[in-house]
Amino acid sequence: MVALALGAMSSATAVRGDYEGVNPESESSENLPPKVEEIPEGALMLTWPGFMMQEDGSSFFVQTSKEVRFGTKSSQGRFELVLYNIRVHLKTNYLPLETQYFDTPVTRATVQRTGKGVTMVFEMREDVTPTVTQKKGKDGFNYVFVKFPP
């Protein structure tokens, strides 16, 4: 599995050089998102966007502080995951996930503010319909997955 995710490293992890980013399949909370201790208790926050190549396709995810209401929209060359009543924890989470060099139908994914929520916009090179699921991770965070076929 190849994982690509955004976020800032703390100085301690930058020195060690072993911080691999958020992994939704982690059995523990060793790789928490940066500055997680600053999230207000009970706040609904998008804490990390990420991308993973898998044997059966590619998967994008957003890590949230708790379960989130979501919807989807699609149009020619674009798929959108709309997350309602949520804020983005760090500005670096708005940076694009550049995936044009991976074997995925998505060339780029970007988190964008939209009213009282956010939208993760997928710029598509192929018109395919992904599967969207949500589940609680063993690390205590919630994950919304957008899985694309190979």
C-alpha cells in the first residue's frame, strides 16, 4: 500500500524522520494528525485528507474528529464529496493531493470551504463512480473513504 497524505510535522518527528502520516488502518493512535491536542472537545473538524493506492484500486479519505453527515455530487470530469457542518483543522489540509502520476482515475483532489462545510473535489481523468463509506477507526477518529476502481 502506498499512502500519500497532507499535514505538518512536529519538530520532534521531523528530527526522527519516521512520521509516515495518518494511516486509517492503524491499530493504534501512534500517527495522530498534527496539533490534534488543539481540537476543541466536541468540535467536528476535518483533521486530515489522504490518498492510498491499493491492489483493488485507489482510495481517498478524510479523517474527522467524529462522525459527519455527507453527500456526493458528480458532473463531467468532477466528483465531489460534500461534508456538512464541519471545519478544517489546519490550513495545510487545503493543499491538493496530486495523484496524476498514480494509476487512479483521479488527477487531483482538493479540500475546499463551502458555506458551513467543506467539499473534497476530485478532478477526474475518467468518468467512474466511486464507493463512499464511513467508519470509526481504531485510533478514535472517524474516516470517510472514497474508493475508486482500478
